[in-house]
Amino acid sequence: MLTDRSPLMSYVRALYPVGAALVLFPLSDIFSRFFPANLHNLQWRFAVLGLGMSSMSVMIIGVALLGLVAAMRENRPLLRVLAIYSALIAIALLAALGLFGLDTLQLRGLVRNPAAKPQITKMAVTAGIAGVLHLIAFISLTIGLWRATRRMSAVKASSNTPAAPVIVYSGAEKARV
């Protein structure tokens, strides 16, 4: 049985900062690409969205690691925060995929060099596949993390119900002692 004093739980507790680093570093890297923002520039949007969608694998590993640690330590608030975070990232990815698709079509129409069009298509397909796979992963993490919080509350509720009372019959009532 795992207790807070077991060696595994001591090690698991040490994985919180590792998971946080795996989540925060890619997030800071993606946000650093947004500055200076140049939203009206089609090429800038294409590059930022493509690179952003391609660099989320480490973040998925970090969320999964933090979720595993939180589930093992029965840290329900962290599981809920991670579920909400994953849902927000999934929504942002869905919007980014739509915008990226539109930008790709527009950029291909503007390029005059026929030799550059296959290159743009290749980059768009690669980033699009990465974005879709990351979207599936974040949706899966959202569902799994949220279900873990619900199952944790169900387990706690069932463990809080008192057991059936034990009735001991000694025969003293019959003997009128």
C-alpha cells in the first residue's frame, strides 16, 4: 500500500517541479514567438501558428506527468486545474487550426513562385497533422483528468460511509443476567 512515507510517494512528490517545467517552458517558448506581434502579416501568422502547433509535445508530456502525480497523491484541485488547462489549450488549438488552414490557403494563393508552393504545402500539412494530434491528446487528457476527479470523489464518498453495525449476541439476554 502506498502511504505518504513510502519511497515511491517521496519520489512522486519530487516530480511536481519536473512536470511544471515541462508545461511552462514550451508555453513560454510559444508566447515568446508572439512578440513583437505582427498579426496583420500573413507570413508571420503562418510561421507562428505552424511552429506553435508543432512544439506542444513536451507540454502534453508535462500535463500527463503532473496529472499522474496528482492522481497518485489524490490531489483533486490540481487534477481539476489541469483538466481546465487542457480544455483551454484544446479550444485554442482548434481555433489555431482553423486560422492556420485559412492562412495556408491565402498564402498559397499569394505565392508567385511555383517551386515554393509544394514547400508551403509540406510545412502546412506537417504542422496541421501535429496540431490535430495535439488536439486529440489534449481532449483525451481533459476527459481523463476530469474523470479522475469524479472517481476520486466517488471513492472518498464510499469510504466515508459507515460500515454495517456489528451485532453481538452473547446469550446474556436469554439467561437474564
